[in-house]
Amino acid sequence: MPDPDAMNKEGLLKCLSPDALAAFDRARQLARTNGGALSPLHLFVAALETVSTQTDENKNLFETARQALTSRFPLPAQSITVTKETQSLLVESVRLAHEEGCSIATLQHLLRAAVNQPLVKESLGIEKIAEMLSTIPLSATDFQPIAQSRATRPLAGALNEFCTDMAEEAISAAAHPFIGREREITAILETLCRKLKNNPLLIGKPGVGKTALVSAVSVRLCRGEVPNRLRGKRILEVSRLRLLADAKFAGEIEERLKTLLEEVRHAGDVILFFDEIHTLLGAGGSSGVGDVANLLKSSLSRGEITCIGATTLAEYFKYIARDEALARRFSTITIEEPSLDETRRILAQARSAFETYHSVKIDDDVITMIVELTDRYLHSRCFPDKAFDLMDKAAAKATLAGLDLLTRECVTETLSETTGLPLEIMDEDPAQRLERLEEVLNSAVPGQARAARDVARVVRIAKLGLELRPEQPDGVFLFLGPEGVGKHEMATALAKFLYGSAQKMIDFDMSQFTEQWSMSRMIGAEPGYVGYGDRSGLLSKAVEDNPHAVLYFRNLDLANQVLQQFLGEAFERGKFTDAEGRKLSLSNTTVVMSLSRSGESHKSGQMGFSARSEDEEDRRVASSRLSRESRTGWGLADSLVAAIDEVVEFQVLDREATEKILAERLESLKARLESAQPVRVSLAPDLAGFFAERLASERKSLAHLERLWQETIVIPFTQLRISHTPQGARTQVSISVECGQVKVTAL
């Protein structure tokens, strides 16, 4: 065993048991809130907090120690240091463990070393500390030393060719310690100790830590922190890539697996681990399926081998559950995604490995920020993987920038690059930012104050996390109103505000989806049809490529009823499964729908455009009418109507709102003309009023504005003779109204 006196701090920490390491990380947190110097007293309090303190004496001791810590170190600190006394304490705890023949120091070793420190004795002055220590669980005698013959048991033959030792990788310097998940680890160990069905099958979403759990179990096996029945066992991961590589003939894969299983049976101390086990079950055989599964069933049924598998729920039912004989050989263990608080603790206790690797400090506030931001913006991925991923990327960015502290700016910049969302969305407080939403929508679409208010209210509830079902989209809206009142502009403004760009509004013209087979255009071709596997689904591609976006479905009443039913269920559940079986989330999207001209023509006189009161009762009456008329008058499936959060009624624009919109669009047209040619355009003040009057006289909406401008402005502009003046100079062009006509003149 290495000499503890010759170890640095990182080396000493590797000699601590998981619970002792958790106590050390808890002491770091205490040091930040109390004094900044991690003293033996901090470590003593953290260790007492970690162990079970069921007796009154233990509880009294903990309270006394906590009060002494607060009294001696009353002030918080921005950074922490580990005192020499604490390092000496760690050395002493490891020495105590080695004297008892243990390879790691447990909580009791830490406590026994701590009570001999002058600061702890001086602060507590309690006579019964030694008596208390004898009641603490996890006694050092419960653990046996690591088998010294481990180095003399190298992998050979098929074990060496197709497997890797998970414990060696898990305890390497590059690996960070596995924290928490005691319930799941205990369930795996209990299953491995069973007489029957002692093959755990871990089922969970990608990223929840299935493989990491098996690595943690392998480390415990290596260190002897397991029941006697499992001591001396080791977990070897089977590499599917190696097993299938260069297999040229039928039956070659089966022969390799037979050889491997035979060597496992003779070794007697091997537990095989099949990650993504479903990818292996269909390998081999002339038909391409089943033979590998049959080999495993035979070996498992006779108890010749023990194995651990990992897969997702969908793949379990697709590949394993339907083979009842195979499913019976396994005991399924569901691995749930950890909560926000659990993830925060996992990151806090694992940060030392990232700090050492990246040479940056990671504060508790930054860890909390990482967890909250990934929960808010990365719904499609799971904890703790997405939080670890962001912390690792952000720390790498800080290293490249030459920083010694991971800053909030590094985190937000990294998340912005990952999601494609602009920085200002993440930097600003969500509540303060959302207060401006109604004002922004009003500015983008003048004359629709009630519509802006209705949209802002629903979005604000969703984005602040106050909705009852957070897995659903951040608002499902039905926009009602004639052409040219601003429905499309409202959706565009919403995409700009929420997701940073007008390109984040993805437009679907549902008049192109009138047939039942149109479903394949939306979610992809079914197996056996042309296009399967080619990402042919328009909605699937849109959601996968832009998980943060506004999905705008125009002319929805013209879509096939089967497709409407599908969309209604997808909006209600907040996710859908495409033709390839991928589950895609809609929880970060905002859905906007509108009807065709024929659909709008079926509305009643009170549905959205009269000058009636804007109170809640009107909206409830309107929504209930929409529900009753969904099948006959509106052409919407009932499930789609049920998924709508708000029916937003757009009013016919008055003259003032129309002129304001026209003035803004004329400025946009002016910018387009000046960017296309070396000109400087001047607009007459009465242009907006002129076009408003003409649209009204011709009984046309703003939807016809582009065609009108094409005739009156764009075509005359192309006929101008614009002279190419010296570099930097621009030709002056005037657009005015003369004798009831628009006149475009080059000056």
C-alpha cells in the first residue's frame, strides 16, 4: 500500500470510501459558509451530519459541534482553503485504515482521526466521543482489503479480446467519483446476491446514469465493500464492437460468444455487463436474429454465468419483453432521472474531479445555475448527463479563456452555443424579461392589444414554470381573424422574443396535408416504404433541429382528420413518436394554429371581431362555441380543440393601427431598396395614409399589400435610370403621392 505521508491531497481523497468522500465535499460547503478555511472541525461536523445519529447522545454531540463551528467561523467566504491540520487528519485516517488491513478510509476512520485534533478537542470538550464512535455504522472491520492478487489476474483469451475491466477504468485518474444513487446500487447488489434471477437489467432513459451505476458497483466489488457472497467478483464489460468486428462467416459471432461464455464459466469470478444489450440480441445467425439471444438464454437458465444488462424502456419492450424466456432470466431495475436537488448534490460532490482536470474553481452558485439552466432549456435530455455535459464544456471554455474560476458568463455562453438561443435570453431574469412580452407584441402588431395580452399571459405562466403540466408546449394557441390582421406577424414576434430570431418560427401549410397518407410527410415514412430512415418527416426534422421554436400551423382545418387527431394528442402529451420510433419532445416549443378562409367564414358574428367587451366571460363563451362546432363548422378534431390553451381573437384593424403598420412596413421596404441599389430613398409623409385609404376603398387587407407595392413602387423603381456615381455616393430617389397616384422619381 502507498505511504499516506507521501500522498498529495488528490491522492488522499482517492483513498476515501464514497461516504467519507461525501463528508469531505460536505465539509467544503460548510467551509464556504463558515470561515473559508476547511478545518478538522468542519470535517468532523460534516462526518457527523453524514452518518446516522439516532441516539440522543449523538444528536447532542452534533448540535454542540455545529454551534462550535458557527461560533468559531461566523462569516462566509468567497473561496476556501484546506488547512494543514485537515491534510494531517486525512493522512491519519488513511493510516488507521491501512493498519487494519483496509484499502480505504471510512467515516469511522475520519472521525477517529478528527477527535484527536486539538481544534476538535478544544471546541467540544466532551468525554464520551469514543463511546459515540462505536455506535456509528460502516465500521472499518466490515471491509476487507483489495485482493493483492488482482494484479496477477490479468485478462486473457476471449476475456481480454472482447471485454474490459470496468473497475480499472472507474478508479483511474480520469474518472470522477460516483456520487449518490444508494438505492439503485443496493438494488443491483441485492439482485446479484439472489439465488434465482440474479441478473439485473437496468432500464432507463439515455443519460440517467445506467452505465455509471454499473461502474460504481464494480468499484465496490473491487474494494470489497460488498456482502461476502460477492467478494472477489469483478465486472467485465463486453464490447459489442470487438465481438462483431471482422466477422465474415455465418456463425462466427456465435462461436466467439460461446468461447467467451465458456471462459466466464471457468473463471468463476466474472460478472458480464452488456451495455445497450438490445443491440447485441439481433446479431448473428443466417437470418440475422435470435442466435445470440438463444445462447444467453441457455447460459443464464443453467446459472453458468451472471450478467448485467442496460437498455431503454422502448428497446426493452421491442427486443426483450416479447421473448418471455429471455425476459424471465432478468430482474428489471428501473433507473429514474434524479431530481434537481439530487443532481445538484451529485455535481457538488463530483466537482473536485472537474476542478482538478480543468484547473478551475467551481462555486456552489455556478452549480445551482447549471442545474437550473439545463432543466429549463434542455428538456429533451436527462439529468445528470446534461448537467455534467454543460459543466464540462463550460469549464473547458474557462480554461481556454485563461480563467481560474468558472463564471456565469462561461456557462451561459456554452449553453447558448448548445441550444442556439441568444445570450440575452439566458442572462436576463426570466420574470423581468417576460414583463416586456406584451409590450413587444403590441409594438410588433399594432391594434391587437387584446390578442397580445392573451398570448403574453399564457406564455408568462409557462416560462415561469407555473403551468400544471410542464411537459406540454409553452402555449398552444388558435389565432382567429381575417387575412391581414397580424396573425403571422404575432407568431414571428413571439419567435423573435422567446427564441431570438424570426428563423425560429417554423411554418407548416396544412392545406398540403389533406390526405391520410400525409402523415408520413409529417413524421416520416413507415418501415418498408421509400424514405424510411432518411429523416423525411417535416415535423420530426423541425423539432429535432429546432427544439426551441414557434411551430405555426396555417390552414389547420384543411388537414386530414387523422393528422389533426395526431397533433392534438402530441400537444396534449408534449411529445410524439416518429416513424423511426424516436420520441421527440415539444416541451420547449410554442404552438400557433390558424384556420383557412373557409374555416374563418364559418365563425359566428361574435367570434373575435366585434367591438364587444374583452372580459373573461367573452373568451369562455367563444372557446365553448369553438368546441361545440369543432367537427361541423370548424373542421377541427376534438382532441385538437381540447389541447388549445387559448383562442386568440384578432380584431379588424382600425385606421390608426393600419397607418402605423403601413409606416413600419414602408420603412422596411425603403431599407430593401437601399440595400439592392446605391440609392437614398425619401418617403412622403402621406404615403401610409394613401395606401390605407386605397386598401379600404378596394376592401382589401394588409395581406394584399405586397402585390399593391409591387405595382406602384417596385416596378417603377426598376425602371429608373440610376447613374453609378463616385464611390460612396448614392442617387436620391423620392417616393411621393401626386394627383392620387404614387410617383417614384430619381432626383
